[in-house]
Amino acid sequence: MRSAEEGPSTCSDCGRPAYQDPKLAAACIVSDSNSILLVKRAIEPEIGKWSFPSGYVNRGEVVAEAAAREVLEETFAVARVNWLVGLYSEVGRTVALAVYDATQIGGTIGAGDETSDARMFQLDDLPDLAFVHDRRILRDWRNERDRRGLVSL
């Protein structure tokens, strides 16, 4: 396989470029006045650890709608996406993650198919988080809430 600087590989059957694009995932930080919604992962990677409701964006799907769909699938909560926290990617990682701020507007929190638990946690009493970038995402989220003049948790 060629490096990114050399351009894409080509399909041996048709000769067209064969791009090795990253997958896009979407997540939500669903919050109320003093806590955030986390899910305990029931699938790899990081099974048994806590993170934000998240999952892959389907082809042709609006990213913010995918984030809200993942909240519903993983927690049974209906979420309204408010604003983009950030887009996170790292060298060597095959997934780029779009993270949104969201508000629960319906449903009852419970564990979906890919989660073994889902619940609200106080920000000063969070469990061990699954991914290295989770703490950075929370910091960025809090900074943006402060910048927007929203109630700081």
C-alpha cells in the first residue's frame, strides 16, 4: 500500500482509486444542570468502561442526527443536539469523532444493546473513562459552555 503522500492505492480489478478513508463516529455530551449522561460499554473497544453515547455515522446520514440516534439507541433517551463541541482525530487512528452538546428532551434512561448501563454522573464524581480523549473532550466542552455564557457545571 502506498503512503498518503503517494496517493491512494488502486483496485486491481477496475483500476480506480481505493481510498482508505477514516470512519466517522458521532457522540453527545448530554447534560442537565449538574450532571452528564455516560454509558458503560458492553462491546469492544474498552468493554466495561464508561464513555459518552457514540457510534458510527451511516452513509448519507447528517452527523448531528447520527449523534442523537446513538443516544437513543444506547440509552433510550431522546436528545436534542445543541452545538458542536469539536472534531477529534489522532495520527494512526482510523476513527474521527464529532462530539456535540445535547439536552435530553424525552425518553427514560436505560441500557441499550451496546451498553450494560447508562446513567447520569455528577461532573465531580465521574467513573474511570474509557478513552484517553474523553477528559480532553470534557475540558473542551466545559470551556465552550463558559465561552457561550451557559451555566457551568
